Amino acid sequence: MMNQDHVLHASQDDEMESLVLHDDNGNGNGNGNDSSGNIQQPSQSPKSPFNSFLDPPSYAEAIFTSFDSNGHDQTLEQSSRSGTGSGSGSESDCMQISVSDPQEEQELTNSLVPGGSSYHTYLITTRTGKSEVGVRRRFREVVTLSERLSEAYRGYVIPVRPEKSSVERKVMQKEEFVEQRRVALEKYLRKLVSHPVIGKSEELRLFLEVQGKLPLMRTTDVASRMLDGAVRLPRQLFGSESVAVDLNDVTQPARSGRDLLRIFKELKQSVTNDWGAAKPLVVEEDREFMDKKDKLMEFEQQLSNVSQQAESLVKFQQDMGETMGELGLAFVKLTKFESEEAEFESQRVRAADMRNVATAAVKASRLYRELNTQTIKHLDKLHEYLGTMLAINNAFSDRSSALLTVQTLSSELASLHSRIEKLEVAASRIFGGDKTRMRKIEELKEAVRVTESAKICADREYERIKENNRSELERIDKERQSDFQNMLRGFVVNQAGYAEKMAAVWEKLAEETSTYSSNNS
Amino acid sequence: MNSSRSSSGASLSPRSPSSSQPFLSVSVSDPVKLGNGVQAYISYRVITKTNFPEYQGPEKIVIRRYSDFVWLRDRLFEKYKGIFIPPIPEKSAVEKFRFSAEFIEMRRQALDVFVNRIASHHELRQSEDLRTFLQAEEETMERLRSHETGIFKKPSDLMQIFKDVQSKVSDVVLGKEKPVEESDAEYEKLKRYIFELENHLAEAQKHAYRLVKRHRELGQSLSDFGKAVKLLGASEGNALGKAFSELGMKSEILSVKLQKEAQELLMSFEEPLKDYVRAVQSIKATIAERANAFRRQCELAETMKLKEINLDKLMLIRSDKVAEAEREYHELKAESEQATKTFETIVKLMNEEIGRFQEQKTLDMGIAFHEFAKGQARLANGIADAWRSLLPKLEACSSSQ
């Protein structure tokens, strides 16, 4: 919604507008000739008589210099987004991504039905310093990339990928949808690249540089994991398998394809936790975290509110501009009419007056439209941060699931220990020992050793994720402060600048009609 | 609503023309709501200051209501055919809007302009009905008002005349009907001009009204935006939070400015445009009167010819009905001459009026445009100042990071 650039309607209205604007020799407003709504060169001529009415510095000038022709705020780009490692941000470290040239390709299927479904691929170009690499990717591969990153970089605040949005796809025109997706992909990849850790990741590098389909990595082989889990389940249930577990696997969250037994256990654990039967491990730290989480939720709520109101504001600014334009056109028609039909000098005078009104109204209308285009770009930051909040929530759930793993292993250990204890007590009563029970105790002790190692891994992982959370929040907080400050400043400068320009337009009209003022009789 | 009847000076709106020596100056002020429920209405205080000998004294104050003004207009329309009678504001249909402060003030202003235009028109100011309106006791006015409604044309009747004239003129233009109309090319041009002008003006007025609405909407939106931003600032805390709060407060201030300007726009720009439309409609009514007068003149001329032929026939056969026929003929001749005179007066007056009308409208519109420009400039400068004043505070917030 806020991401779309404001599209102007080039219609015969523009013809009529040019009737009043072309003749204007005074404050030569170059914007009148361009109907695309892009910012032109600074149009306030230095000889304009109205500069003297404005306090220096006039923000009317400022707004035109802070944006390059792409409409990107250069100051924003340079406010060190290239991460902590790149120091002074040397040219060679800066990666520039662009997504372009969507092409339709046919799905290769083995089905006998001719004319299979089609999909689009996009050319992703990465420019680093002097070198340039381009690959073709389809959206499905982007989804895969985002899933891999989520698995590999738990605890980090990873930018959220564009949606699959099947509803929009059905409703929109194909070209429109493809263009929307192209823009979204570009934004997403740029965000990934500017993340201090993700931007340097191997997964991203492969995605951006390697031609052809991405190689499958171990962790993405969902099917085989499912098989593993299903095969192991019966043996685990009967307790006969010695649990030779890949420690790394332990620390991964239990997924639908993985260890089914583990899922059951963790589910049981989370239920236990919720019912408060088991004490949460580390209370104080959790509280600080919970406070922070609450605060962030509150912030998200307010942000969402402001974002909504901002959208309304933009809409009403747009309406104002449109109506002003229509008023101007009505006066253009009146001017034409009175000029053609004039029988009296008073009519000619009135026609001239109306022409001035029309000119002012049309100019003001264009200013409103420009103002709006800029406002959208500024306030879009709000929308962007709502996306960031989503990513933060994902990072938080990484933490929660890591904690759950730790707690599950803890209580697993606890139950193993108590079983051992019971067996030992029972075995000690039998004179000479109990062969079966002794064997069982040995097995359980082995299980305890494995589980303890696993728990050490899980603890480490949890700590790691907590630290990721913390450093990411710190980083984001700082960025947010500066982003929002820039946004506020940009928004205010914008509003002030355009208000000044509009004041100039109306002051001119007031001067042109000053003969009618009540001060003169 | 102001119920104190202090003798404040005449609050002449910018469009009321001043009258010359000898002078007749009128003001309409102090609207007061009287009566209850459905019967409720607004009464106005009308103050007349004059040195005309026909008037009772140098100053007179009376209480009048809207329908009294309507009566005056109807009487003038009847008596002064050919003259463009100044228009009065419409009767508002929307019930709940009827007593809003803005509506009452707008109507008061329009009525003030109406009476003053009459008072400064060289012919209309001599009107006896005007004198009655400005001086008669309330009971007299009430009697006149209720007495006359049956006889003279009501606004709904005028509406019908407009429609008839409109269809007849367009018929003539399209060549549909055999004209019992004038074949004056200049006049045809004028009629076409008037009808087209109304369309153009109505469109401009429509957009002006919408512009007022847009101001109100944008104002409301800024207020909502400001509130939301303030809440965000509160949850943010630190220096940035303060910056947000300041932004929110400025938004709310600007919201107020926009609402104020909306009202200004309504009164000094949209209303004059509406007034212009009404004036054009009044001219259309005069056009209808002229058409009636012309038709009457033609009819009488026709009838007279027939009577003449008949008379000659009777004289030839030396009938004893000759005397009566002769008498009838002479009566008819007098009537016909009167009708011709009426028609020619209308034509003469209209020719004078049209020039005066164009001049008046250029002046009225010029003032309206000037006020429009001033208002918009005032608003834009207010907005620029407000946002500019925020910038140093923003710098302060960022420097404390």
C-alpha cells in the first residue's frame, strides 16, 4: 500500500492545466511540463521575489537536494548499514543488489497433460566494487533461502521475506503482480545484504553467485529426516535403543520432519511449564526479557496505529490535491467561456482574474501531489519497522524454542535420575544383586551421560541465541533511533518546504487580486 | 447564539455596496432563535439609517424573519420586471443544519447583502414595498406575509418558470418550436450565455464546496495522526519519544488551523460563488418575464388585428353593433399599447442591467478571489511556521543521542 508510488493520471486534464501553466512567466515552475510526478531540478528560481519573504534557510530548496533521482534518501544509505565489520565502508565491501528483467518460464513436468503451469524468474545482479554477478532465481528459491537462514541463524533478527500472497496473485493483473514482487524481492535482498551477519553468510553468497539450482544442504533434507525419526520411534518407545544422537541435531528445534518422540516430549514439557508445575529455570533474567518483550509489543501496537493514521493522512492529502486541481480546471473553463463571450470590459477583467485563480489552484494541486509522493516515502519507514517487529518476534521464538529444549532435557535428566534411584533402591534389597535391574541401571546411566552432553550443547545454544537476541536488539534499537529521526526530519522538512511553496503561489494570487482588497475602496 | 440586542454598528459584509448621497443604509444582524420545536425560526434585527424624505425618520429598527425577506423579493419581482432582482439564500431543507451557528451566520450575511443591494439600486431603492419592509410593525408584516402568499408567485412557481424558460430557450436554440419568441440575435446570444454560465458556475461552486470538505477531513486526519504519534512517543520514552510528542502536538495545532480555514473558505469563497449562481438564476426568471411580456404583446396585436377586420366589416354593413365593437377595439388598443410599453420597458431595463450586473460580478468575484488567496496563504504560512519551529527541537533530540 504505502510502497506504491503515487501514479498520476495523464489525461486531457493535463492539457487544460498546461493552458494556464505555459503562459506563466513569473515563478517559472518547471514542474508544470512533467506529468510523471518525478522531482525535477530545483524550480524555485533564485530571482523569485518571494525568497525575500521566507526566512533563510528556506526548506523549499532543501527538499530537492536530499533525494537522488531514484527517490532514495542518500543520507539514509550512508548511515552505516554495512555493519560493524566494514569500518569506514570501503567501496569494495559495499554490495549493490538489483532485481530486474522478470521472465516467464514453463514448468517442466513429467505429466502427460500439455501446457503445464508457468512461473517467473528474476535476474538478480550483485555489484561489488568493480565486479558484477548475475543469477536467475524463481520465488521458490527465495523461500528456500529464507528457510535456511532461519535455521542457521537462530536468534538473529532476520528480515522477513516477501509473502507468497496467492490471493493478490489471483486478483491483480499478471504484470502488476510480477512488478510488485520484483520490487519486494529487491527490498528483501537489499535488507539481507545490509545485515551485519547475514550479509556475509555463505547461504546468501551461494544464492547470489551460484548459477543454476541451489545445492541441497543436510539440514534441508526434510524427507529423510522424517524417515529417520519414524524408524527410530518404536525402538525409543521400548527403550531399547542406545541413543546415539548427533549432538548438533539435538540443538535444532524439533520439527515436523524430525524426531517425533522428541516432539512429544517437548510438547509435554511445554504443557508442564504452562501449568507451572515445573519451575522455569532462570527467573530473574526471564523477567527482564519479559519486560522487554512487553515493551516491544506495546511499541508495535503504537507503531501500527501511527502507520494506519499515516496512510489516512496521505489519502486526505491526496484528496485535497485532487479537489484543488478540479477547482482549477473549473476556473480554466470559466476563463475560456468568459473570454470568448465577452461583451463588456468587466467580463474580460473577470476572465483574467479567473485565469489567475485557475493557475494558482492548478499549481497548488501539483504541489500537493508532489508533497504526497515524498510523504509516502518518508512514512514508509513506519511500515518497514512493522516488518522488523515481525522479524524480532521470530528471533524471540527461536529463543523460546531453545529454552524449551533446555528445559525438556533438564526434566529428562531429572526423570532418568529418579528412575535410577528407584532401581538402585529396589536392587539393593535383593541379596547378591539383580542382574536385570543392574543391566537396566547401566543403560540408564549411559542415557544420563548422553543426555548430559546434549544438555550442555543445548545450554550453549540457548546462551548463544540469547546473546544474538541481545546484540541484535541493541543494533536495531540504534538503527531505529537514527532511522526514525531521519524520518521525522525528512517528513517535517518536506511539509515545511511544500507549505512555503504553496504560500508563495497564494501570495502571488493575493497580490494579483489586491485591487479588490477591502483596504482599497 | 447571541441573544443580546445591543445596538452594534452595521456589520457590513465585504460584498455589501455602500450607498451614495442621499443615503439609505441597512444592516441585518443579531440572529435569535424564537419559538419551539417545528415552529422554531430565526429572527433578525434590521436597522435602517437614511435621509430619504419618504422614510419615517433617520433611524428605524425592526425585527424580521426569513419569509419576510422572501415576501420583499417576490413583490419586487412583480413590480420591477426587467430588473435583475438580487437573490436571496435558499431555504435550507436539512433540518438539523438549520440552526447550526455557521448556517445562521452565512444566512445572516447573505440577507444583509440582499437588502443592501436593493438599497443601492437606483430604482429598487425607491420601492414602496422596501419601505414597508424596513419600517412596518411586525404585526403588519405578518398580515402582509400570509395575505400575499396565495396571490403572488412562490419560489416553487418561480422554479417552474425557470424550467419552462429553460426548455423553451433550448427548444428555440434547437429549432424545435416555431418561435412566439423574439428574433433578436443579440438577445438570443445573451440567453445562451446566461444558461451556459450557470452550468460553469455551478461546477465551480461544487468544487469549492468539496474543497471546504477536504479541509475539514484533512484537519481531522491530522488530529488523529497527532494523537497516535503522541502515544508512540510516550511508549518510546527517550529523546526520540519527545520528538514524536512534539510532532504530535504540532499536528494537533495544524488540525485546528485547517478547521478554521475551512469555515473561512465556506463564507468568503464558496458562498460568493453560490450567490453568483443565484444571481444568474434570478436573471433567468427575468428572461422568463420578458418572454411572457413578449408573448402577451404578440397575442394582443393579433387579437387587435382581428378586431380591426371585424370592425371594418361591421362598418361596411352599417350594423348597429358598430358602436360596441368600436369601444371594444379602442379598449383593446389601449391594452395592446400598454403591453408593448411593458415589453419595451423590460428590454430597456435589461440592457442597462446586464452591464451593471457584469461589473458588479467582477467586483464581487474579485473580492472573493482575494479573500481566497489570503486565506490559503495564511494557512500555508501557518503550516510552514509550525513545522519549521519543530526542526530545532528535532536537532536537539538527535544531538543528545
